[in-house]
Amino acid sequence: MCIAVNAQKNGFISIHYGNSSATGDFAGIDPKNTYASYAKAGALLEISLGRKVYKNLGISLSGRIMANSTNAEALAKNEAQSQPSTRTIKVEASSWFTGGLYIGPYLLLPIGQNVTFIPKIQIGISNTSSPEIVTQVYNASYSATKTKEQAEVNSLGSIIGIGFDIKITRSVYLGIKGDYYSTNISYKQVNVSMSNGSSSKIDFTSKVRSLNGSLGIGILL
């Protein structure tokens, strides 16, 4: 988050782009783990506004979008364990998408004249879409397709992060930051359809966790 080193500036606007790395159960691929979500690395885009409210203390509002690809190879490997060895498994999956608005306090801790260290905590509402997963199983005498539909749920999300602002000009700063994002999501009655016309509804929970790093530019207001 790009925030002022200059004490005369009371607010900021910044934009960051970077990497989102799935961790924990969110990146899990063990079929015995009911929370395994098969997420991989992806991208993050964030726009933030902030206002200093007291000395080195401020409040920031951030809008964030994250996209994490899905480990289709691991899904296919796990599906193959329950199928005859003569059958071919093909899995196609869209990405996990998370968007949200988050608000919380930050501190401005100067390190010399041109660099400021900024720890922050934010909470807010996240909207997370699970991937659509299409699994094809086939050989010369057999063919079946299973489709797990995309689902979308709102949840409470949190961000714990740190950053460094490096002065470029009097009002412009380069921001370098990293953070840990988390939310727990319960999906209900998600449709799973088969190519033979049958379908079923399933419930599942995803513990979304990611380590994120980004670079950005901020303008002091």
C-alpha cells in the first residue's frame, strides 16, 4: 500500500498488481482432505484509498480482485485412482476468483527520509467463485462426462500485511507490499451433472488462504 512518508500529506490513492500464491488447504490436492481446493498461483489487482486520522495512524479502504488457477492435472490424477487403468481421464477447470472490499487501520513508521514501513490489518466482504470442473472419462467402448458447476458465495475476509513506500517525487511513491489473505467459504447445493442426464447436489467448504506480493504506485493527496 502506497502511503505518505511526508507528514504534511493526509491521504493517498494507490494501485498495485502482483502475484497470489495459494497456501494450505486452498492449494491442497490430497483426495482424502475434504478441504482440498486444488488452487494454484495467480494474479492480484488492488486499488486503495487512505486517510491519516491521527499522527502515524490511518484508515484505508481497498478493492481487490484475485484469480487463482486450478490444478487440473492433480484432479485428473486423483480421478484416475477410481477408474480402470484402460480409461483416459481429461479434466478442464476454470479459475478461482475472489473480489472484495476491505477496510482497516495502518501505521506509518518512517525508516529514514525516503522510506516508510507500513503494517496493516483489514477486514471486509469477499465474493468468491469456485471453478467449473469438467471431467471426461473415456476409452474405445466407454465415455462419460461429469460437470461440477461454478458457485459463488459471500464471506468475511481478512488481510494482514506489511509494506514499504519508497519516495520517487514529493507526491509519488513506489509501493512494495506483501500480505496474507484468508476467508472460509461454505458452498451449498452446488450442481453436479452427468452426461447421461443424471445430476446431484453437493455441499463443500473451502478454506481460502493466499500469500500475496505486489508492486504499485501511490499518489499522496
